[in-house]
Amino acid sequence: MLRSWYGKRSWLVLLRPLSQLYQRVALNRRQRYLDNPEASWQPPVPLIVVGNITLGGTGKTPMVIWLVEHLRARGLRVGVISRGYGAQPPSLPWRIQPAEDGPEQVGDEPLLIAGRCQVPVIIDPDRARAGRHLLEHAEVDVIISDDGLQHYRMGRTLELVMLDHARGLGNARCLPEGPLREPASRLDSVDLVVRNGAEVDTAGAFAMQLQATELVNLKTGQRIKPAEWKSHPGVQAVAGIGNPQRFCKTLENLALVPTLHAFADHARYNAESFAEFDHGEPLIMTEKDAVKCVSFAREHWWFLRVDAQLSAAFAAALHERLDSHLPSSRNISP
């Protein structure tokens, strides 16, 4: 369906009655929150939601990591809450222990965030319960919710929406006719809009670029800069993310020649998952995929680490909206 939505296929008009019904339900859900915000859990510290209104990968995880590192660099204590898509922890809510938990228990993206950032990450489909658990067991000044824009049982201080710059809103229709979780007009009410892949900030949105910083060997832990890659440029590329083509393009920009093997977002892997095409040549995957493959990795498997790049203007806009919600003792200028 993603190809049809973003390719604006004409046959989708047949789904318009269902799309209109979905849109009404989405609008009513949000209106109930606006009419009675006290019915939602309101955290005692600022909570930033990083979400989207479209299906498909938009770069939420790199944005969450950037926010954690940016806020910590300014002296703030940060915690993260997440649904934990596909996770099966022993109990809920669950605080991730990166050295002990596996992706099948806690989900690939939360495990990646916890391992990269070394901050408390709590998973629970009930994000309000996750937030309360976080505050009970860790000292935090700011909570970041990985997704949850439409989770209106959870109050929020800032709403940050991610868009894929190349795909945009597709046909700008709600599900199932289009990829939208909420009508396009929802963008008018959020605090910050970030376009992943855009090169410059605009009046309506900030630009985010993903910069490839290093290649990491899953088996040995060896780290090299992309410019130091001395193997043959032809590589097998594995991407189980919302937009695999973006990963392929990133590798091409590094002067590599990838053969892309796209898997479903949040795909689960085992030692035989790549047997059909893995014949000993270099295999490069996303970091999100790598957290699921470390236990059975081979010596020629690598992952590409990418870091979000955002402008000083974005940082200033973030703090303009955030600082007034922090206690005066924690108020940090950008």
C-alpha cells in the first residue's frame, strides 16, 4: 500500500468512504482531548512527543537520539518512553537493560535508543503508565515519547512531527485511502515540523539530514569511517525499516554499490535470514537491524551508524518552546 499511497494511485478513491469515516474518528478523538485535557495524564515535567501523521519511516528514532544527546549536553536529565512495537517483556511497564534484554523482548527501536544513549527507556503500550513508572524510578527533567502523537491519554508539552521530505504526505488522504493517521490540517497545530531529507529550513518546517558517521562490524566491533572503506564497493544491503530506499541512497552517496534487500519494518531475523544472498561479500545493514543480528553475526557483516544533523535555528526554536516549562533552576538556553 505504501507504493500506492505515495504514488497517488487513482484506484484508491474507491476507499474514500472508509477514509472519511477514519478521519471523523480521528478528529473526534483529538477534540475530546482538547475539550477535556484534565482527563489525560499530565506529567509534572515537560514531555516532548516525537511522532508523525503518516505511515512509513520518517526518521523518528534518529530525532529522538538527537534530542536526548542535545538536552543532556545542556545539563538536563532525560528519559524516554515508547510503546515497544512487537515487544514481549516479562511485565509492563518495563525498563530496558541493554546488556540483558533482547530485541524480541523490548523491541528494536527502544533497545537501540537505550544502548546508544544510556538513558532510562521505559516501554509500555500505555504511555501514560510508562511515564509514571519512569518518574517513579528515575530522576528526569524532560520526558521524550518515541511516537505517541495520537496517544491522547498522555498529555504533552511539545509536539514534534517528522515528515519524509521526498515522500511528503503522499496523496494527503487518511487511512485506508492514504497514509495519514490524522488529517493534514493537524500539522497546523503542532509545535515543530521536521522534514527528514530536506536541505534547508523553511518557514513551515526545519530540515534534518542523516549523516553517515561510521561503519561498525557486528562481530568484532571494529569501527571505521566510511571514507576508509577499502573493500570492494559492491555490497549487500539489508534494511528492515519504513523507507529502505533511503538507506540504499545513503550507501550510494558513500560511493558504494548496494544490492538492496528490503525487509518489513521491525522484521525479525535469524541466522538463516540472509542465506539466499549472503555469499561472503560485505553485508551492510541499518543500526536498527543490527541490534537484532548481533548474536549470530558473521565477520563480514557491518552496520552503518547515522546521526541526525539539525540547524541552530531548530535548537533555538526547541528551547524557545521548552524553557518556559522547566523549573528556573533547570532553565537552559540553547
